[in-house]
Amino acid sequence: MKITKVRVFVTCPTRNYVAVKIETDEPGLYGVGDATLNGRELAVASALQDHIAPLLIGRDPDRIEDIWQYLFRGSYWRGGPIQMTALAGIDLALWDIKGKRAGLPVYSLLGGRTRDGALAYSHAGGGEFSEVHESACALRERGFKVIRVQCAVPHAIGTYGVGGAAEAASATWGAGLGGSVGDGGPMPSVEANWEPANYLRVIPKMFDYLRQRMGDEIELFHDVHERLSPIQAARLAKELEPYRLFFLEDPLRPEHKESFRLVRHHSTTPIAMGELFHNKYECLPLITEQLIDYIRCDIGHIGGITEARKIAAIAEPYQVLTAWHGPGDVGPATHAANVHVDCAIPNFGVQEMVQFSEAVHEVFPGAPEFRDGYLFPSEKPGLGTDINEAAAAKYPYQRSYLPTVRRADGSVHDW
Ligand code: KDG
Ligand code: MG
């Protein structure tokens, strides 16, 4: 069997997605992967189209690990978000082909089911605590047992993840990240006046408000989004202990792995980290020193299923569980891959999910099924997602950036 064509699609059904379709010399046999990198879609599409696709023609698509090593180590210039997202697109498409050829869903190729379904979470948010509460209750009504909660930071404009109750109650929840990503403007929007002191004051109060109204049973947690210094993160983790968070997500910047020791030293709040990592090497110190409880890389940004299953295997003996990133700005094939891996590995923790719009489903048919708080992988051979090329062509790319954050004095902060 040989690869005959690698085709790249950039499409914008409500937000931009990059898809890769690998065709083979077996009639009708192809695989579809996702290579979406929010705000840098065209760079990944070019890496695929201009540099990677020509290297793949004539290769045997069954040799996934060999192709992975060839594109990672063999190309000398390895790593980084653009190349690892491109590699993930190829990897997912190859696993899709392998599954279709075997007549088996990908989770079966990964060793078979370890669980019936993957415990899932989505996003609640709001300006006022009452809106966060309303938004979280709407998700609980839909069956969620784990909910991420974000609230507005006093005096800040356009705060991360504050989607509001309206979003949680609507048919499409969590996909817009508060409406701040993918707004389609020609330049990035700015979140202004974000001050750590205001943030640190408000988050424990939000959890106090929510625990009083929602009780102890529902699992709640919060995404810091890499915005704190080590001592600030340690203080927040310590102050949140009485509210028994499921985990505190991404408290520190991805560059400062050693600083997790400080957070760990001061608090028993479980810690999750990893959506800005691009390979297993970056995960190593946090896992082997047991500085985190959940590793939450993005399967679409670490080179796909091939790297994810290695990261999960490294984490298993250290009792670190997985919580793969699953926001609205990675495509349905990555969401499908998440759930196949979740249902095959022994050390799965929780799975982030969103509900995509009708337009996204039209372009990318097939998805894991959500039922009563759990995600179930497709039973179709392969990943169980596809691309409708005619529908994709109806939604051309629209330039779009992530917002940037600025402090009260106007200086740049981490988004
Ligand atoms: O493109 C950036 C988003 O993927 C990120 O902000 C979402 O932090 C995120 C999450 O946990 O879903
Ligand atoms: Mg996050």
C-alpha cells in the first residue's frame, strides 16, 4: 500500500480549521486528520503542503512510527507548535487509515477498551458569580459531573473564558471560549487592565459562592491560563484547598517547570498542566517528580496519537492521569482521537469537550457521542470523523488571532 496524495484544507465553519486528507492506492481508502493551530493556521497548512506532503508520496501508510520518526528526527528542524501540529495531522490521518484497513475503531488498535466512556468536562463562565452559577447549573443539567468555572476579573476588560450563562444554556457550549477567540477581526483583540491582585482576590470568592450553592458533589475546577508567578500560584492553590478543586489548570507558564515545586510544596490542590507543551520531553520533569496530577497536552499539538500514548505510558507509573486539551479551536478529528486514547489507556483522568456548531458538523461529519457526562468513541473503523469537501469549500479562511492581555500599566501579560 502506498500514499498517493496528501491534501490540505483550510476552512472556517464559524472558526478556522486545517484538515489533512491522505489518499492511498487502495481504491476508496483514505484517512483524515486535524492540523489546526489557533491563529497560525496558514503556517501549518504551508508546512504540510509545501514541505511535508512531497516527502510522503509513495510511502507505506501502515508504517506510522517510522513516518513519525522520519518527520520529527529525520527532518533535523524538529519540534515547535507549527511542526508538531502538522505532524499530528499526518499521524491522525495514518491512524484513521490503519483503522479503516483493519475494520476496527482506533481505540481497538491501541489495545482495546479499558472503560466504557470517558468522563467529560465543559466550560462555565460569566461576569457575575450568579452568571457563573447559572452557566454551571446548565451544564450540570446536561449531565456534566466535572465543570470548569471562570469569572470576570474586577476592572479587567474581556477576561479569558467568560462565556456567560447564555453560552452554557445554548446548543453550542464551550466552543467560543467566551467569544474572544476567532472573532475574525484583522488584528488581535486586547484584554486590558488584567491585574494579578484583582484576580487572586476574586477566584477564591467565586469558589466559595459556587460551593455554597452547588454543594460538594459536583466537581469544579479553574483554568489559570499560565497567568501567575510561582508564589502567586502557590498562594492561590493554597487558598483554594477548602473548595476541593478537581484540579487547578495551567497555573504557570510552560517554560518554568522547576517552579511547580514551589506550588506543590505549599498546597494539596491537584495540579494539571500541559496544553502548551509540544512533546514528551517537556512533560518529563513534571511527571517524574510528581509535580502535577494531570498531564493535559493537546494531542493535536504534540504530533498526534503516537506521542500521546507514549506520554500516557510515561505518566502511568507516576500515577499522573491524562486530561487531554479539547477546546473548540482544535478540529473534530483531534476530539475523536482524544476519546479513542482515553478509552484505551489505563491512566485516563478527564476529557475536555465542547459542542460544535451545526456548520462544523456539516464540514466534519462524525464525532464521539456525549451521554450523561461521558464521551463514547465512534465504533466505525478508524477515527470515525470525515471531511465533506464541498461543505468545507463553502467556508473560506478568515484571518483571526488569539487576543492579547495587557496589565493596568499597558505592559504585555500572558494570554
Ligand atoms: O487557542 C487557545 C485555546 O486552545 C486555549 O485558550 C483553551 O486553555 C484552553 C483550554 O483549557 O481549553
Ligand atoms: Mg487551558
